[in-house]
Amino acid sequence: MENAVNIISNVNSAINNVVWGIPMLILIIGTGIYMTVGMKFFQITHIRHWMDETFLAIFKKKHVTAHTGKEESSISQFQALSTALAATIGVGNIAGVSGAIITGGAGAVFWMWLSALFGMMTNYSENVLGIFYRRKNNNGEWSGGAMYYLQDGLKHKKGICILAKPLAVLFSLFCVFASFGIGNMTQVHEIASTMQDTFRIPPIATGIIIAVIAALVILGGIKAIGNVAEKIVPFMACAYILGTIIVLIMNFSSIPTVFGAIFSNAFGLRPIAGATAGIMIKQAMTMGFKRGVFSNEAGLGSSVMVHSASNVKEPIVQGMWGIFEVFFDTIVVCTLTAFTVLCSGLVDLETGAVLTASTGASLVSEALAQGLGTLAGSFLAIAISLFAFTTVLGWSFYGTKSCEYLFGTKATIAYKIIFVICIGFGAAMSFDLAWAIADTLNALMAIPNLIGVLALSGTVFAITKNYLARKVKKTDPNLKPMLSFDPEIQKMQEEALRKEEKGQA
């Protein structure tokens, strides 16, 4: 058994080194840069607008948080965001960030920020395409995702139309397998380890408990997942943010020094040997990008599946929720984790050496103890467990939708049962192997998805231009909206949008 695990680990490590090499990083960051430039830095130039339409709209616009009476099979925009955040805010924001700092130093934080800045527009583009190419399934639910815009979007593109269906199938297969890695085993392993270290609960017991609770929610479908996510995610996110802010206030004088270390280590500005500097920069870049992508999932094409289940009509509106998702996940939560660790004195900002035996979540727990005292361990254990659990729920939906695309709606029941059973394996899996598998599957999902985003970038630009002309610049308010590639859906959505706007007026 041990030999088999070692063989799997070695093979996966070799694949991981290939798929997460420089070409992969260039593809991910390059797509973000291209979409950002193509839309004239939308995430910055229109920050007030997308904040008004997302986070601030929660408090001002009832339709954002409520269902429409005629779309009971859909979920609200806020539930879509909560479920997407449930799948993104998890182990990557805590153990992943501290792991990136341990391996890549403080400079890894800068590269996480950069991946988030450009990842905002990648996620925006995915969601716009997801809404534009979504369709109704046999159960009357919205189904959308990279597989649909790869299939229906690329089939009309000269030169690559032959790849439309194969890429869609590959993405779906990778997503199904990834749901067992990034969305299941990695998360459950972290919960089991945390519960064992903090409360002395055996991993197998944790695995069984999680499996039972998850089964009750997952078998209830997207509405059940959305209902749970919209209650747990905001509460735990606020609690975790408050805890980290307390530590930062106590170490306020260290914040300028941490900023300096982040930028110095990101570019190798400290007086160290050239070869050593190059290695450190490469490690910082690699770990920053890998953990950034693992955390916010921009470029994977995963969260678009739950965003597509929203009751929203305008593709751009859900695209803006995608921007906020990446902003909140990485710029807010990951940054707070990073600063909590770096301000704690547990990491030498000059060399990047960790001055404690703690790693992963334990390092964050030790840092939090400076402000929360003996409560830090229990607080973080509960936070990680709830974050990771909601991540499991979110990814179960992604895997379900991919399975539905490949084998039809009837096959999703079998997938859900297997997914729940595999939760027990995650509780006993090796930490390094779980993370390595997750990283590899992330990259394999990203490749076909990013090909689709780049090939359909013209569609995203056109939909964005149309929306801005009607809603923001108002140069042509009578312009017909671009809501769907399907004429039937377009007509239905136009009518629904007119009623919605009339009701708001």
C-alpha cells in the first residue's frame, strides 16, 4: 500500500512540475492581462459600478438576495456568490497562504495580489460566457459552465471548431476528478487534521461525521447548498476577518515593514547573490500564483457553474459578481491571513525562514494566538472546518454539473453517492499528496477553459460594450441587450428583464 502511494506521489509530482511550469503560469496570467487590457482595466475604472451592483446591492436591491417567483429552480445572486465563495474560501486562504509564505517567502504575497488583479477579469469573463451560453436542463434548472461555452461557442470558430466538443469533454472530466481533489480530499484532510490536533478527534470519526452531514445537504441539490452557504459563509468570513484584524491592530507598527518585505522579496531587491535571488523570485512567483489560483479559482472555470444557476438576466451583472468574488477571496481574506502571519514575528522577513516548528494552518493558529490567546486554536479549528466544509459543498455542485454534461442528469445521483463516500478517504490521506493532486487537477482544468476564454474574448468584449452603452455611459439606452446565444432564451430573458426593471422603477 505504501509503495503504491509513493508511486502515485512520484508520478503526480512529475506531472505537477510540467503543468505548473512557466508556460502554465504565462497562460493563466496572460489571459488575465489580455482580458484586462481588452476591457480597459474594467476592474479598476469601473470599481464604483461593480461594487454598487454586487456587495452594496445586497443592502439596496431586494432582487439580489430574493428569488423570482417564476424561477424556483434557480438561486438568488447572493446565494450564487455565497456558494461560489463557499467553494473558494477554504484551506487555500489559511493553510495555503501560510504554505506559500513558508516556501516562497513574503514575496509570494505580491504575486498572489497580481494573480488576483488580473484574475478578476478572467473570472468576470468566465461568468459572462457562462450566463450567455447557459441552458435549461431536464429538471428546469439552469446549467452553465466552461463545457457549454466551449461546445456552443467554439463550434462556430474557424480553425478550432473541431476542438469544441473534445475540449468541453476534457474540461468536464478534469472537473469531475478535481472535485474529488481540491473540493473533497484536500478540504476533508485539513478538517480531520485540525480536529485531531485541537480536539483530539480521530480522523476517521471526523470523516464519517462530515460525510453524513454533507450527504444530507448535497442530495438536496443546488437550493439546499445555496441555503447553507448563504448562512455559513458570511458569518464565518466576518468572524475570521475580525480575528485577523485584532492581531493586526496589536502588531500595527509592523505593517509598514511587512509591506516592504513583500515588495523586496517579490523582486529580489535585497542584497543577495544573483543565483539565490533568482531562485527566491521563482519560488515566490510560483507559490504566489499557485496558491492564488487555488484560493480564488480564477481561470479554472469552476465557479461559473454556480454563477450560471443564478436568477440573473444580464451576463455582465454576474460577471461583476465574479470580480467581487476574487477581490474578497484573495485581496481581503488571503491578505489578512498573510499579514497575520508576517506581522507575528514567526517569520524572518529578511530571509523568509520560519522561526517555529508550525506549518500550514498551525502557523496561522500560532499567529492568531497573539490576539486571541488560548482561544486561537479552537477558533481557527472551527473556522477551517466550516470554510472547508462549505468548499466541499460547492465543489460537489461543480462535479455534479460536469457529470450531468457528460452522462446526463440521471447519472448525478451516482456521482453524489461516490463523492460522499470519498470524503472518508480524504480524512486519512497524506497532506503533501492531497495538495499535489489538487494542484495538478487545477492546472488540467484551466487549460481547456482558458483556451475557451481567449477564443471567445471577442464575445465578452461585445457583451461588455453593449452593457456599458446601455447602463453606464447611457449613450444608447434603446440598444437591444445581449443576454443569450439562444434566441428562445434571449426572448424570455428580455421579457423578464423588462418586468424586473419596471418593478424596480
